[in-house]
Amino acid sequence: MSNKSIQSASPNFVIPAGTQVVLQDSIQIINSDDQFKKPGNAGIVIKCPPHKGLPYLIRFNDGAELNAAFGQLTLRRQEIDMALAKWPSHSDQSADGFQPQVIYRCLVGSKAFGLSNDESDDDVRGVFIPTAGQHWSLYAIPEQIEDQADQNDEVIGRS
């Protein structure tokens, strides 16, 4: 979601005070002739205008303050969502994405007990251990991964 989607969502939308925002443009700091905050700097809305045609007062961690127009800001949450969208979600990955982490796999069902016929599929169960990067990422690790390609029912649970 971009800043343009905020603008088109509601013509009367005003970013409330206390909201974390990210600069989209280089903007001069108040009471400074040559100091600017670069795009990507995150701050907090201190004072919001009655309508988005007037500037917002933004304060940064170093105490610097500046006035920024609505079009020069985006919500910090949206910046995070856009950054995360670049990475694949572990919950959306197929079983192939977790194959290196599978530590145990066994055949269950009719074939395991010798009760299969020509129409029986392969039922496989197993255990996978996610990598540290998968475990500590911002994405939830699936409780199980399923692969139903080639008439195989493969369910592998997380350890």
C-alpha cells in the first residue's frame, strides 16, 4: 500500500497526533538554515492540522522538529508492510520450501499396513525443524506443511 492509497481512501483523512510516520522527501528542520531530514527518517506526528491541506508538525528521536505536508509523509506501518512484502511468507510456502528442514518422514495409511489397492495414494507424515531465520522472522511458522501433488498426501508437522 502506498501513500497514494491513503490519499484516495478518504479525502478527509488526517493523520492523528501520535502516529509514527516516514518522510518521503527531504525537508528542512525548523529553526535551521542548512539542516534537513532525508527521506526514510521516521518521526511522530506532534500536531495534526484540521485538514490535510495544512502541514503536520513532526518530531524525531533527536528532538528535531519540522513541518511536513500530507503528501510528504507515509504511515510507518505501511513502510513496514511494504518492506515485508518483498520477502516470501513462510506460511505461503509449499512443502518444497521446507524440504531441507525435514528430519523424519514415514509412510502411513493403507500402504503402510499392506491394505492398499491400485487406487491408493501415498500418505506420508513427518517432522521438520525450521531454521533460526524462519523461527525468528516476523512471519508465523506453519504448524504443518502439506504437499498434495502427484496424488500424494504429505503432512509434515513442525517440531
